[in-house]
Amino acid sequence: MADSKLQRCSACKVIRYCSNACQRKDWPAHRDECKALKAMHQLHTYRSALRQQQQLDQRLASRHAQNQAAAAPFGVGSFQDNDQVVAAAAAAGHLQESDGEDEDAEGAKSYTGTTKDRIRLPSSMMRALARWIWARSRIGTGGKDKARGDGGDLLELCSHRERFAPEQLQQQAQLAIHLAQYLTAAARAAALFAPVSRGEANLDEMMQPETTFSQGDALRALGIDSATELLDLVCQFSCNSFTLTDSDLNSMGVCMHPSMAMINHACTPNSAVVFPFGGAAKGGQQKWNDGEDRIMQLVALRAIEPGEELLISYVDVADTYADRRKYLQKRYCFDCRCELCRQSHAKSSSANSQPFASPMSASSSSQHGFGARPPSSNSWIDPRRAVWCPQRCGGWIDGSSLEAQANAAAGVAKCNKCHAASNVTASGIAEDTQHAKDVLHQASQWLDRGQAEAAWNRCASVLPQLVERYPPSWQPLFQLLRLATTCLIEAGSSLLAQLPDASNTQAAVYCFDEAVRMQMLVVAGTQASNTPVYAKGHPARAIAIATLAKLVLAQFDNAQRMASHGFNGAAMQNSAAPTAAVCRAAMEQTSAQDGQTLSILRDPPSVPDEMRIDLAKQLLTQAIEELDIGFGRSNQGGRSGREMRTALTEMEEEMALLARTNSLSVS
């Protein structure tokens, strides 16, 4: 749901809800959070006022030193003057909250204002952990919290504190410090402002208000007896929390489920944790028992044998072996030994000459990812690191072989189809990888700030070259293609939301047509090779196909919009309208190669108009099949699966009606 349709809590002005009923249901859990968020605003306003008062005092003192006749400056303790400074700051907009969602390295959100006057509110992870701590304290004191149940589950999970590297442990400790400040904000504010509210009789206490506040006492009241215990809680939550997503796998926050957290990891998972209905219980006639959310589900991605261990992936399996290994070691403190990682290591071991870590247990089952022997065959190529054949035969060259070749550890890397030698070097791949990662980071930042056109143009600056050199499964090209699709959809939607005219309509049509081409490459990347990046039915693959189906259906609406303005495909090429900023890169590329289709790609994939209906029907059918796997058949593929079913039914009804109309016309 768009943020514009969400309503803020009237007290803290931070947390948003989709309805009053949702807000009332969440109030038992939000009550303590609301107090803390309000207290943080109060403390920030107070400290900003003191800081600005001190700056004013310094300026006045400087003037007094220059002019002995000047009046003496007023003191910092003047609350009336502080109120004036606060009012001036608020009028200038320095204390206004921003709608930005960027989180800094310390897990706090930044808001507008000068550097020193910027309020830092807790991240979604910190708010989730604080909610759990408050719920646990309510249970410990006899309070009721139906939504949380037993408060001791998190304490039974591993924290891995002793296994963190020093720099990671330092980051966790910094998070613990911010968490302590957040948890005790209400108590600190009460100690700070209570003397003021009681009047002039408490003037001495008012001048030194924080002497009555003890952070340790405030934390002990919440059941946290030591700094080590607080650090353990942060580490436990960090290692065992899940990303909360909507039904299209877009991140919405974080959540915790102790039973789900007990499931082990593999980069070739047989199960997945999903939110089929976008972080909300099923609608319609189906009801859940009181206090039973059922929004988080574990689904099987394939048939699972009796006694076989359930395994999920803690990472995006589209990432390279090196990136997956680095992330798992940094956050979860272990090296994965699943079949995919052992294969990947076997391919790269000759290049880096590093032995694979010994198995934890020689008797462990290969189903658990341990004890499996590396494959003896060298024919497998990881699609995440493949390079196109220079002869354009459709074959691949192994990126790992190129690294080995650079280290003189193997022969010349050749195409697996026509055996042509590579014209790409390991250093060239490294440069492309770093450049693509830089573009991905910059474009992501621009998109987060709402600058979709600028983000797309940044992606367009490198995509043509990368698509020519690497298959769409190559990283980080795969991530860039996904980001580019999102940029084009947002840019096109923004253009359509403006005043309807031929120029905006043409530019919007280009955005959606180009998004179809980008998403075609994304879907191709998910299914590449005999060991695809995502297995059939994986939620990410299912959503990629569903997104492509939606974009193809949108092309029918775009054709109607173009017809309403008197344009067709050929007219669009010859008009001046597509020279809008969002189309500029495509215009330059199309003009340079004398192409017929407006696109940044050299050979853009295209579908004849007469085949689009069949393509849309095929995509809808495949999306339904894979969504049923990835989000559960009993859920009908979740919200996305139901959308695909509705779209397919409507398309079949329209085709049947059109067929009857044509038959009547002929007769």
C-alpha cells in the first residue's frame, strides 16, 4: 500500500497504519514504543534548543566584548529564551520530520535539519527488538500481551557473540548503545521534564534534572540486568530475524519467529519462508484464531523425503559464491558447505589455491550440506560468473577458468559450445564488476530519493555494454536489470500521473516497453543453464515471471493510450517527444545503430503484436504454476497468485467475447 494511504499515529507521528482498526489492534504493542518515540522528539528538541541557545550566547558575548556598552547576554538556563529558540527552529523547518527511509550505519534513521540538529530515530530492526523487550517486561510483571505469547523464545536462540570478529562486535555494541538510549528515552524524558511540570518549587532540581535519572535502573526495570545481556539480545536478534516483505517480495521491515529461526541454511534450499499476503492475514471468509497471525509461512519448494532436513536460504542465492560466503560469515559466523558452495569452491580452488574448510562432522549427511564430496566434473559453469562467447554462438565461458588462467593455473578458457577462446580477461571482468557495483549503489540511492529517471539513466550508462559481454544471470548485471525495471516502472507511472499529453504519454509508453525488455532479461537470468539461479517455483523466480506478465498486459493499455493521441509505433520513432530525459539514452543508442526499436539495447528482444496475447496468456499460466509452489498451493499462490488468476480469467473472457463478436460479424 502506498505511503500516501497510510495514516500516522497522532501521538508519536512516526508509525503508520492502514486503518483505525489496525491501529487499535496494534496499540498494546505500540503503547511503550509511542512513549519512547515521543520522548526522543522531546529530548531532541530540548538539546537542540540548548545548543542553539549556547551559540546565541557566544555571539552575544562576542558583541559584548567588542562593545562595553552592550547589555550582558542572558543565560542558558532561561527556559523562556529556550522556548523562543525552539519556536524559531521549528518555523525554519529544522525540527520537521522527513519522509526519507535511509538508515545509517548505526541503525538509526536520519531526519532533516542541520547536522547537529538532525534527529535520529531507531531503525525498523531496533524498533522490532525494543517491542519484544517491552512485551517481555509486560509478561514478567503480569501484563497481558496476546500478540507475543511466551516472552522467553528469543533468549533460547544463539547469539554467536563470541564468534563475531572484533569489528562486527563493535558494530553490534554500537547498536546496543543506541537501543539502550531508545528503551530508556521515556524514563529520561520523565526525569528531565517532571521538575519543570511541577513548578518553581523544584528550581534546584530543574537546573540539574538528569542527576535523578539512572539508565541502569531503567534497563533493569525492563528485565535487562547488564550490558552483556543487552549486547546478547542485539546479537541474537541480528542472527535470527527475518526480512518482512510484501506479496511481491519488497522489503517492509523485520520480524522474528523463534521456530523459523531454528531452520538451517543452504544455498540450494528445499523450502522458503514467505509472506503470501504481504504481511497481513488472509482476507475474505477465512478467519484465524484469536492471536494467531499466520502471516509468515514455511513452504516446500519441492517434494521432501521423510526424514530430510528442511533448509532455507539466509541469502539471495542469485549472489556469487564469494558474496554469499562473505555475508554468511559476517552476519551468521559460519561457512556454508551446501552442494552449490562445494561446487563453486571446487571451480575456484585452482584459482585461489585455498583449501575448503573441513566439514564440521565427517558423518554428517550430505542433505545437511556437510560431508559431500566436491563434484569431479569440470563441465559445470556457474551462471552467476559466466561470460558470453565472443563468436555469439550462445555458449558460455567460465569466469572461474579466466581467473585460473590469469594465475597460470589452467589452460586458455574456452566456450563450452563452440570452444572459441575468450577475448575477455580476468582484469576486465574485475573492472566491469566494480563499475557495475558502483552504478548499482548510486542508482539505488537516487531511486530511494524518488529520482527514478536519474536512476534509470545511470543504469542505462552501463547496461548496453554489460548485456553484450555477459548473460543476464551474471552478477551484478542481474541486480542492475532488476533495478532498471523498477526505475522504468516508477518513471513511467510518474509520467502518466502528470497532465495527459502526447509527450508524457509517449515517454511513459517507452518506459513500460523498455521495462518489458529489461524484465525479459531478468526472467532469462533466473532460468539460465541446467542449474538455474532460482529453481522452479522459487518465490523470487515466480515474482519475476508475474512482473513480466503484468508489464506485457500493460502494453495493451499503452497501445490504447497511444491510439487516443493519434500515435502508433512508427510515429513514435519520428516524433520529437521521446527526446525527454528518460528516453535520451535510448534515442542516442537507437540512432547510432540505425535501429527500429527505441531501446538502449543493441538487439532488443521484441514480440510481434499478433503474438502478445499468446505471450501474456503463457506468462500468466507459468506465473500461476510457480506462485503456487513458491507461496503455497493452499494459498493459491498468495496475493500475487490470485491477481494472476483474475487477470487470466478476464483475458480468457475477453478473448471468448471477441471470438463470438467476430463470428456474428462474419455470419
